[in-house]
Amino acid sequence: MTEAPLTLPEELLLLAHDPVRGRPLTIPGYLRYGLAGAALAELEATGRIAVDRSDRITVANPLPLGDPILDGALATLPAPAKGGRAIRAHRWVRQAGRPVQELCLRRLEERGALRREPRRALGLFPYERFPAGATDLTGPARARFKAALDAPLADRRAPLPDQRARLLAAYASAIDLDSKLLPGGRFRPLRRDLRRLAKEEWTANAAFRAVQHDKSAAGGGG
């Protein structure tokens, strides 16, 4: 039986993951928002949801897709048939980020891409690490991301090669992953372009707004 292709949330998690340390390269909460936003992009592409000009999400088709991550995300959205009201995208990604992340981790464990290692900080406080497993999917995810950026690096007017690559690049900026993957002054113009993408793509912008909310709250701004 052929293995199902990676979903966009899985690919983003691998892109943002340190395969040796088993931890995210960006702030964990920011990554969760990006994963939820990536799930919204997949659901929109399959006709399961729609979004209005106010970034309110409605379920257009509640039928499951047969994927545990996307079906889990879809189930958390308010269904019109049950009297559910539309929810703003940036609010949903804040609520759904943690469960979407856990679904992604479980699926990547099943694929052999990650290993779950229970640990204890100071011998008392439990936490988990997820180093790379026997199946290397992190390398290919990073290679796809790099390939997506080769054209814009060579020519600022060149578009990204496809919508999936465009979204991955947008999420990298939205969750502050771009500064880890593309550090230093050499990549500053590219990071500016990625920030523009993060604001143009509504699912990435939902994650970006959630991240900015956290930053504002941490700085005493709300």
C-alpha cells in the first residue's frame, strides 16, 4: 500500500523541527499557530471550508477526507448544520494549534519520521522530545523549501514555483522561522518578501496575527 503524501501541516512541522534536539526551531506556540493555519489551507483546497472578507471561516462540506490530521481539524470547526457560528481565522488557530500539533506528531511517528522520547526536567517535570526517526522526511522538506526560494533569490520578480511552496514560505515568515532558516543580512530582502507573502495568504496571515497577539501580550500591549 502506497504511503499517503505529507499534508502541509506535517511538512511545516518537519521544516520547523530540529531533528537532533527533537525540538522546534521557533517558539513552540508560534509553530502551533502555523500548523493550524496550514490545516486550514488544506481544508480550503479540498472545498471543506470557505472564508469571507472578515476572515470568518464556515464549513462548506463536513464530509471527512480520510486523513487524521485534516479530519481532526475539520471536526473542531463549527458546523452550520448544528447551529455553529463562523469563527475568525486567527482565533481558531489559537484554539486549535495544540491539538493539530499532536495529530501531526502522531502521524509522523507512524510514518517513522519522528520518535517520541519522554523526558523529565530536573528529574521531576515531564516533557517530550521528538528526534528524527528511521525515515528521513526532514531533509526532503528542507530541500523543497530551499528549491522554492532559489528563483526569488536569483530574481526578485520571479514567483515561487507553486502554491504549496508559496504557503510554506509564508508560514516560515508568519511564525518567525525564516530568521532561523535564512539568517543574516544576506537574506534580509528575501525575509521581507516572505513577510509580504505571510500577509497576503489568509491562512498564513491568521497565524501571523496570532503570533503578533502573543508578542503584544508579552510586551504588555494587550
